[in-house]
Amino acid sequence: MTENHELPKTYAPGDFEERIYKNWCDKGYFTAKIDKKKKPYTIVIPPPNITGQLHMGHALDNTLQDILIRYKRMSGFATLWLPGTDHASIATEAKIVEAMRAEGVTKEQIGREGFLKRAWAWKEQYGGRIVSQLKRLGSSCDWSRERFTMDEGCSEAVKEVFVRLFDKGLIYRGNRMVNWCPTCVTSISDAEVEYEDKPGNFYHLLYPVKETGEMLELATTRPETMLGDTAVAINAEDPRYQHLHGCHVILPLINREIPIVCDEHADMTKGTGVVKITPAHDPNDYEVGARHDLPLVRVFTYDGKMTGAADKAAADKLRKSGTAAVGEPEVLDCGKYAGLTTTEARKAILADLEAAGLLKSVEPLAHNVGTCYRCHQVIEPMVSKQWFVKMEPLAKPAIAAVREGRTKFVPERFEKNYFHWMENIRDWCISRQLWWGHRIPAFYCDACDEITVTKEATAKCPKCGCEMRQDPDTLDTWFSSALWPFSTLGWPRKNRGS
Ligand SMILES: [Zn+2]
Ligand SMILES: [Zn+2]
């Protein structure tokens, strides 16, 4: 060693890490080989979202995986650490829309094709960056098997599962209460709603009783939904209202007569014990509505405004069209409030109620509000036509697997959360009003209302022979992410041992 090659005073990994990593890869040290004499040990990477770059959490998580896989590799197992990235439908679409906004371009201007072109370019850029970051971490992944949740194999698996579950009656399309983000203009799943304490008010309103002329007091945090009220509920046991069983109230501002119903949802111990029922815009009221066969009246548009004459005309047309009409809400022409945002409508409606002497009081109240995990705007519960997975029959064997000890939670206390979640599970809304993602493999005939679910790219109506139109929506990212451990290893192809 000469004097010029003194050991540097500080550690400078940049000088040699890349060279060493390249050497590992070139020599195929991380490439999985099937060896029947060795026990297999496999980790399928939880695919990072292509929304941006890796963060500290990824660095930790991937280091842990790397430690495990290297330990097993050196202990003589046939190891595979399979890498890849996730298309992250809503999160990525939101990022691209945001980037487009900076350029003054909207999704509508460039159309679906144009948008998808941008999305794929985004994937190249950010997916590529994530891969190079994983490599810089020294992750010993088998790069010859790198996958993407929207590649051909994953798409094949998604279509296969959709068709199989549909054929078994476990996937259905229907009008149901969903979490709706008026900003992202899509439905989102229960898991994508974040709850935040927000300052608000409890507005005490007065509704006149038709039969007796008295005023019924009730409180609401969202007075703008009142136009969609289709009942008022009291508790059957409440001594204050025994004389009102079977009576009606006149809905203020629009003078619609709606029934007073007896329902357990009305809690005698809270306030006046009277609650307004808006089945199209509140999940609890939706249940009350179903119990009493109340009409569903939608008063919000999907982009967060009050409905008007055009919305009503479109809905009336749809409601007359046979199969499509099942469970389709009525739409109200909100008249002078039509076209206002829900925030503007709240102000206008409160002012009008006050002028009519029907706003009794306003009580400040911090309350827990559901917000969109992507854009943090308040979620609007809406009845809308979506695709759902029937969860109960699927949850049963998953519950049994843990009860019988075939699957274990570490730490064990998470078992409780799991059981609570699985035993109370609701049907999963899997359709999203987004363009970036796996398109729903369902086709509609506009001539005769026929629906076909198929893995093919196009479909002809089996009833009338017309060209069918594919559902414009995409699937919740988790529909494909849940299949990731299978689709990356070849499922649904039967390729045992290859
Ligand atoms: Zn949102
Ligand atoms: Zn047809």
C-alpha cells in the first residue's frame, strides 16, 4: 500500500456500494432456483405504491425482509424474494391530476386514452425510481421476477377472480350506501375513510306536525340534507310522543308530507328524541329507510352540489329503464338551491329556516367526521350504483383459519381487532369512478339492459346481438393487491414445479 491509499477518515459508501451490488446481481446470487432437495422460503414484497419515492418506513420494512431472506438463503433454503410495485389506483390518479392541474389540463380535456398514456409514463418514471432505490438499499430481490400490479399476469388473475366470484353470486351490482368523495368524484372503501374531530354545529330545527299543528324539534349537523328527508323517527316507547304515532310532518321549505315512524334508531335519552331520516345520505338512516320501506331521495350531485331539474330528468329516465331501476334513488329538483355547493346550500337553507321561524337554536359541537384519506375532504355518504363483493361467506373460512390456529397473529392481541372486523364485515364496494386501474370486466347492452361479465376485451349481447359497452369504472386497488401473492407466482395458470 502506498501513502496515497490511506483509509479515508469518513465512511463513504457511495464509492463502492453500487459496484458490489452490481456484482451480486451479475453473478445471479439473488436469482431463485427451484431445487427439490432444498426447502423453499419465499417473501413476496408488499409492493410500494408508484405515487412517489420510498420513505423511511420502506427503508425499515425492506431491510427487515432483506435480513430474513439473506438469513434463510445462507441457512440453505431455496429462497425467493419477489419484488414489484403497486399501481395504487386512487393515490396515483390523484397525483397525476394534481400535476395536470399545474399545467392547466383536466382529465376531461385529454380523455381516457390520453390520461392512461400519462399514467403509464408516470409508472415508468416513479416505478423506475422505486426500483433503483430498492437496489441502493442493497435489497437481495430476484429482479428477473419483478412484477407490477397492472401487468399482464396480474390483469389475468383479476379478471379470472372477478368472473369466478360473479358466477358464484359473490359479486353483484346494486344501489347501496357508499362512502363518496365529492372531490375525487369516486366511491371509496370503509378502510379509506379517516375520522377526524372537526368543529361544527348542532342545528335545532322545527318541523310542523300535519295532524296536530304542534312543532317537533330535532337536531342535525347537516341541515342541507333536510331536503332529502323522507321521514322523522321517534322511539315507540317515548312517552312524549305517544299521541303522534301514525302522524306526519310537513317538511319545511318544500312542503312535502312525510311520515313519523317509530324506530329504535331514535334514542329517547338524547335531546328531544326525534331524528330526521335521510335514507339517501346517511348510513344509519339508510337502514331505518330499509326497515320502513321509505323512499330514497337524493339531493346532492356526485360532485358536491345540490341537484336540479336536469339531474332529476336524468334520474327519472333511468328509474323507468327496467333492471337498472332497482334501488335507484329519486332525485329532487332542489329549486332555488339547485347548483349551490353543499356549503353554500347549508347557509341558504339555514337563512330560510330562520326567516320562517323554524331554526330554534344553534349549538356548537365538535364531532367526528369521515374524511377522504387521499384529499382529506369530508366524505358524503351516498346511495349509488356500484359493484360489491358479498363478504359474509368469504369471511367465514377466514375467521375459522384463525380460530383453529392455522393462521396466527403476531402480536396475538391483534386477533381481537381481526375478529371484530371480520364478524361485523359489510359488503365491499369494489368499483371506483377512476381511470387508472383494472377496468371492470362487465359489459352492458344499451338496447336491452343485458349485463355480461367476461374476460374477453369486447362482448356482443347474448340476447339481441348488439355491441356491448364496457363498464367505465375500475376496481379498488385492493382487489388486485389481495391477489398479489398468487398472481406473481403464476396463478391462475397451473404451473406447479416450473
Ligand atoms: Zn378525496
Ligand atoms: Zn341486448
